[in-house]
Amino acid sequence: MATDEECKSAYKAFKKRLKLTRLDEESRLGRSPLTGGGDSGIESIIPPREFPQEVWDELVKRGQLSKDSDGFYRIGTFKGGIS
């Protein structure tokens, strides 16, 4: 069973990783500076490996994350996710 402290720390790490992944995608050299930037479109990521699987399962159970396909997770509940 994952503790509240572990879940809080894992969720914070997940949000940070998602933010950095989106920033990395948006700042690619292949994007034209004249197109106005735009969002990256990245909605889900593979969670950080520093935390065990039971922590991610607990966050899904709490509704903070939802499970996408192939080990990817996204923030919040998503109706198209895998149960």
C-alpha cells in the first residue's frame, strides 16, 4: 500500500515530467517560429521510474491519474482510458 506522502511526491514528479516533456516538444528546432508556436499535443507519458507501480495504481484509484495504453498515464480521469 502506497502512503499519502509517496503518492504526493509521485504525483508532483509526474506533473513535473509531463511539463518538461511538453516544453521539450514545443521548443523543438523543427517548429517554425512564424507559426505561433502552438501546444505540443502531449497528453500522457510513462511515469517516472523512481516510484513503484503500486503508487501509480493508487493514484489511478484516487482519480488523480488515469491509465492510458502501453504503460502511459495522464492527469485526471479520462473516459477512453484502460480500466
